[in-house]
Amino acid sequence: MEVHYNVLFLCTGNSARSIMAEAILNHKGKPAFTAYSAGSHPSGTVRPEALKQLEMARISASGLRSKNWDEFGRAGAPELHFVFTVCDNAAKETCPLWPGQPMTAHW
């Protein structure tokens, strides 16, 4: 039986670090992991520098977008197994309650 985990990476703006973590884990973690990212105050755009780094690493940036963490607390959102904050600001914020009671940590 194959194990599958959904991982959410959080950063305040969801424009660079969390976006890159999502892309890297989706690239390297298949089939065991599916990664997502979001922000508490999303910028609405992905930083060009992050996209350039992914391109240089030959990691797909297809479908990446800056999004609010509220998307992952709604009905129909994927059940999360792990939630990682990847910036100090997001780590200090009060996060929503995530369906499925995922393990949370600051990276």
C-alpha cells in the first residue's frame, strides 16, 4: 500500500519561499507527496526571482500562484498531513484550523 501525504508550505506573502518549496517537493516527492503553498497576506504574484531559480533547476513552475491560506480551510480542500511555516512572520501568526489535524512545524 502506497502512502501519500499532502503538505502545505506557508509564508506571509506566498511569493517566493513557500512557492519554491511547493514546486521542489512536487518535483522531487512524487508519488508520496503533493505540495501546496499559501500565505496569510498573499502578494497576488510570484516573484520573478523565484521563478528564475526554479527554471535554472529545471523544476516546473506551471500552475504556481500566490494564494490565501483560507483556500485550504474550506470544504473540498485537500486533507493536509503536514503544514510548515517557512518564514518567521507566518510562524508567529495564528493559523486557521486545518481539516484533518495535520502535523505543524516551523522550518
